[in-house]
Amino acid sequence: LLKHQLHTVFFYYDGAYTGNHNCLAQTVPFNAVTAWQILREQHTFELTVCISAGLSRGVVDQTNTQTLADKYPTLAEGFMLGRNHSYLLLRLNYDQINSSA
């Protein structure tokens, strides 16, 4: 019997919007940010937003507010920004499920 454990969810391209605490679902009564935060708390894994995808979509953490024109961080609680090499290491070391919307 194989047992799998989730270590990290890596959000890239438009998935980076998921890490923005200012994004509100206007047409559906489902808040993806909150849903991921709850799931993360229940199962203890990382929620990583690709830094280049995130920054180009307005997802900014406290560190990047100092180097960019943005005054306020928009990265949701429980999420972190990660570089592309983090994604490559995940692909090399773990099973993966790719999903596109």
C-alpha cells in the first residue's frame, strides 16, 4: 500500500493569483485563498507562489515592497514566494500532479 504525503503546492502562471489576499471571487461563493489556507493548516504543507509570476501579477511580500513601488504586501497569510529552482527541485524529488484551469 503506497502512502503519499503532500509537501508543497507550487502556484505559477495565473495560479499565482491564488496567493493574493486581495483577490475576491465575485461570481462564485468560493474563496480559493481561504480554502487553501484551511487545507494547509489541516495537513501542514507549503503554499509557494512562483516569484516571477507573482510579482508580474501584483503578488508582493513584505521584502519586495521595499524594492518595488508597491507600499503594501499582497501575499496572503500562509503563502510564500519561491523561485523557479524551488519548482525544479520539487519536480526532481517528489511525485507530481499537474493541473491547469
